Amino acid sequence: MQLSDPLTLSGKPLTFANLARIGQRSVSLAADSAAMTRVDAARKIVEDKIARGEQVYGATTGVGAMKDVEWSPEQLETFNLGLVRAHHFGTGAPFPSSVVRNAIAIRINTALTGRVGCSRTLVDAYLDLLSKDVIPVVRRTGSIGTADIGLMGQIGAVLTGAGEAVYQNKRMSAEAALAEAGLKPTRMAPRDSLASISVNAVGFAAAAEAVRSAASAVRMLLATSLTTAGALGASRDPWKAVAHVGTEREAEIGAWMYSNGMGWDWPNATHIQDNLSLRMMAQVFGATFDTLLIAGRTILAATGRTDDNPVVVEGQVLTSGGSLPLDVTIYLQAAQIALAHVARNSFNRCVLLSNGTRRDLPINLVPRGAIATGFGPIIKLAGELFARVLSMSGAISAQSMVVAAGIEDEAAFLPLVVERFERQVRALRRLAALEGLLAAQAMDIHGDRPSGVPGLIYSKVRQHAAYYDIDRPLSVEVEIIESDLGSEHSMSELISLAPIPSLDEFFALGPVA
């Protein structure tokens, strides 16, 4: 792959565009020289402390329940090599390569703050992995979200030649991958071993990818919701109203909906006012985008802030509690609740479409005179998808957890929260496809000819699913529509037609060059 000019990491927070480029390997990475000077300065403080015979947690002592065990100078090399390998205990399906690349980049970037005390050698070793695209296999089950020791340990182990990695699209032993890439195993110096495992870089990388994906899914669901509103002949007045009296985000979404509901012969079936699932779409989507923005900003801030233990501050090596990523976790859980509201909103509109109570639409959207069961049964799919999103929205980060002889009695479970968040996003994408399919059927029954955003959704649905007048299987059609609407190409078309700059640019939605 031809890489663009290097992205220089300096310890400052990354952006979603940065992370997207790193994840898809469209950019090479370099370390800022001034930041590397900070790394050297912090390293000297750690080395001087060790030379004086003073204890440094996780460098000259054990970790966790073994914190009071001190190693002799002759034992340090064996201990530090063993420490990283002992924390290769993750299991299950691996993270995508994009998440692992970003985790490595985040670890490099937070080390460049000059607060870690690791060696320049460790930073260079991570840069070499990314340069050669040797991607450690990181199995995703193995972190309670208080430093991703079981996840980061799988990356650190690969540096030493243990574990597994993917190189040139082949999964192989880490030893073989390093050799084929022309790299040598890294010797873990005191402090480097703990610095390679005891941070939340994998959790942050996975959270960033999940939140960006959620923003994309909700952005497309907003488009299908507008299509449904047109198919049902909803009043556009509430969207105009909220543009003047709503919160900043509600006003933004309401104005977008009102503007993009123009330009075609929008039907009007409203008497006085509509169902809340139509009338309050701007409120539901506005609040959801707000929570995603808050979660996103919090994650990005974490990419430029070391969460190590210990840390180097004002010439001292200090014990730290920064390995608890509670802010990211709590805001992500708030976003999970918001996603449940968006899912319910979509489900309610699907029910409205199939019930036949608006615009004199037939029950189950069965055309007059057709002998068919129609779309009634598939509403159960919409209900199940909503239930899936709702079931994943419960807070789990405050679960009690006491390990390591009581030393480790706080946890955030960030990787598990992210995994549940990802499941919600997948269900939302399918809901958008189903809602678009139902809306297109309703439009065809009345002979609507939508343009703008509703026209885009309608045309994409009809590329994959014909007008329904004879009963047929719908499973594949829903999945194909889901794939199309979830593609970067479709997002690019939507943004080009109807941008929301504050969201599209922050989350780097659509293709990233």
C-alpha cells in the first residue's frame, strides 16, 4: 500500500480522522523529536532511581499482589521478560487489525507525553511494528478495564517474539512474523515491560472505532427516519419549531430535517399533531448525537494522556490511579442508553408503517387486491432488534470486582462495554435497513416520488428489493440493504447531499483519504 506523508505523534490528542487513517494503514507514523527528548528525560529519572537502589513498582518489584517482592539486579531481565509474557492471557476472537494498529499508536502517543519513564527503545519497537505492519493477534476477552493487561500483554509479548501476529495477511508465530519482517525481538528493560501492558490503549482504540461506527449508523438512521416521515405524511412543523426552541443539537437536527424534507411533493396526513415517534425525532436524535460527541471527545482526550502506573512527574516516580478509564466508560454507557432510545424510535415508526393507520395505508403494507401476508411478520424482527439494543444498555461498569489480594478492587470493564456497544450498532444498522424497506413500500403504494435524502434512501432500497405484492423471503434483502446503507460510499453520498458539518467532520464520517 502506498502510504501518505508521515503523521507525527507528539503526545497531543489524536482525532477520529487520525485514527481512521492509522487503522486502515493509509498513513505512516513518526515520533516528534521534542517528544522523544521528553521520553529520554523521564527515562533518566527512572534509571537514576533504580541505580540508587530505590524501589520502582513493576520495574524492580513485582506487580499486584506481589508488589512487595523486590528483585535483585541479576533477576531483573528474567522478571521483565516474564512479566509481559505472563500477561498474554486473552482468549476468544481477535480484535480487527485497525483496532490493534490504533492501540499501538495510542501507546506510542501517550508515552511521548514524557510521563511514562519507558525507554526510547520501546517507543521505536512499537513504531517498527507499525512500519512493517506486523499486527499482534489480540484476543479480545481478557480485561476488566483497569489497564488492559491481558490485551496489551498480547502486543507486548509479540515485541519479545512470543504470541502470534499477522504479517502480509498470514497469521503466524510472533517469532516468524518478526523474522520475515526483518525485525528482532525487543529486550524488555526495567519499566518497559510494565509500560507495555499496564495501560488502556486497546480499550480506547476499540471505543473510538465503536463510537465512530455508531455516529455513522445513527447518521444513516436519521436519513431513514426522514424517509419514513415522508412516507407517513408527517408534519414538518415540529422540526421548524425545535430549530428555534430546542437545545443546540436538537435545533441543528430539527433544521436539518426541515430543510431536507423540502424539494418534493411531501404528503400531509397530519391532523393537529403526530405520534411522538414522528414529532420528537429531532429530540431523540439530538440527544443521541450529543452523548456520542461527549463520549468521542472523552476518548480522544485519553489518547493524549498517559494512564500508566507509576508516572514521572516533577522529577519523581509516583504511584498513580490513572489506569481506571472511568470517564470514557461512563460516557460510553450513557451513549448506550441513547442508542436504545434511537432504536425504540425507529421500532415505533416501523409499527406505524405496518399498522395502516396513516394515509390510509393498508395493513401490513399489502397492496389493494394482492393475496399476501406482507410486512406484518417482519415487524417482529424490528422488535427483536430494538430488544437487542435495549438489553445491551444496562450499566455494568460498577460491578464489584476484587482481585490481586484486594489491591485491585476497582474496575471499569471498558472492553466489555465496548463489545456490547458494538452489538447495539450492528442492530441499529439493520433497523435502518428495515425501516427504509418499509418506507419505500409505503411510498410506492401511494405513488410518491421522493427527492433529496428520502429519494436517496428510496433508490438504494429499490436497487436491492422490488415492490412487494407477492409474499417472498426478505432476509437477504434486509441484509443487502443494510450492507449498502452501512457502506462508506453511501455515507459519502448522504454527506454530499445533506451535510451536518459538526458531526461529519468531527467523527470523520465517510471515506478517509
